[in-house]
Amino acid sequence: MDYENIIEIVELDYDYDVNKYLKCGWVLLSVSVGVAPGCRGIEKGRIYSLGWNKKNGAVQYPISEKSKKLNDAIIKMLNGDDSEAKEFLDEWNAGD
């Protein structure tokens, strides 16, 4: 691994978050075990360190499905089509 090209680092606790970052182009740098006192004694958990390679361009972070829908609706609205914006707002107001 060429670490001199890593320009951003994140540390995550959950594998489902790690998978979202990997799909965006992040690379796994290391996995370590975190140890901390807990309510049932000493608790262990994995800590995943991921890095963004500057060769991939601007740093990208995973976004939620709701954020993606909002972004898509805004783009369409800026192009004169507000149907998705209305649909998004209906879902938002319904608590979805």
C-alpha cells in the first residue's frame, strides 16, 4: 500500500459502515481491536481504519438513501421538473 497518497482517514466500528465506504472507493488500511470497560466487564470491538487515495480524486463519503433522493430531486427541480421534489416532501412529511 502506498500510504503517501492517502489524504483522508476514517475509523469505523461497524462492518456495514465499512462496506459503504469501500463501495465509494475507500481502501482498508487496518483492523484493530479496541478494548474498553463496559457494563459486563472488559468489552472488545473491532476498529476499521480506511483511507482515501488522492488518485481517486475528491474525497467521497457514502450518503443515505434519503439524502440521495433529496439530491436527485433538487437536481431535477433546478432543471424545471419538481415532481420528484413533491414526492420527496410527501415521503418526508409521512415520516418515511
